[in-house]
Amino acid sequence: MKLSASTTSWLDLFRSCRVSAVHLEMRDAYAVKNEVETLAAWRAGNDPSRTDPAYRRDWLDLVEETVSRGVEIRRARIVSEPVSEYIKYEHAGTQLNIDAGEQVRWLGRHRATGIALPANDFWIYDGQLVEFNLFDGHGRKVGQELTEDPDVVRLCVGAFEAVWDRAVPHKEYEAR
């Protein structure tokens, strides 16, 4: 069953979680509009968004609020190695996510061989609903797709758990 992404906002989906929200990222670069300035500042060596929680307060507050309700939030990132500049930028700011209550692991793409992966990044809410994040070839988000199709949910849950089992916790991963 495919659901309309326009009738259900991402924030509503996240806030309705009762058990878990897990996220798999598989791109080596994203072209997210709200990161243009902070990425440029990071390149210049002056990016407080990587160390000052005030710059990402909305997300960090949502994570803290969600975790305080007993919801487990896990994020796994599959990355090419050596990592891209963008992944170094993401890695530099990940400790703030962890401090807010999110668990994050990293997996070198070469270690993902043999894992059946869907073509798009996704969130899984409470193990029952998948939200695919759709990007164009330049890393710009172009949409999302929601599904409760049991076969698709099963594929995504299996993919996420397989990645999670092989991945390295953030504290131990060196983004080189």
C-alpha cells in the first residue's frame, strides 16, 4: 500500500513514533539547501553548526523529545572510502546528534557487499512504515514516497539491520 507523502508530514510521522525511528543514508554527498552556508563555513574552518547545538536546535530538540518518549533513534550511513568532503562534514557534526540521543554508525561501502539494499535512503517508523527520500543526481531532495507494503518494509528492515550489525559506532569511525 502506497501512501501519499503530501497528506502526512515528516514531522507528524516522526512525532507519531512509539518504538523506533531508523534511518539509512547511502549517498556520499547531499545538496541540501539549508546546509550551503554551513558547508562553506566548514570548508573555511569556521563552522559552528558542527559544534554548537544552537545551529541545529530544531532537529536536536526533536531527537531529545522523541528519545524522552522511549523511542529509539538509530542512523546508519554507508559511505565510500576514502570518504567524500561532504561525509567529513557530516562526521564532524554527528556528535551533536549522539549527544541528543541518536545512535549513529558508519559502514564503508566495500563492507556492504552482499546486503540487499533498496535504491533510496529511507526512514522506517516503528518497523511498519517506510519513507523513502528521493534525490536527483546532484543530491537535491526531489520528494518522498511512503509505503506500508509488507514486502518493502521487510526489505528495508532487513537491510537496515544488516548494515547496523556490520557498521562501526561513530566514536570508533575515522572519516578519512
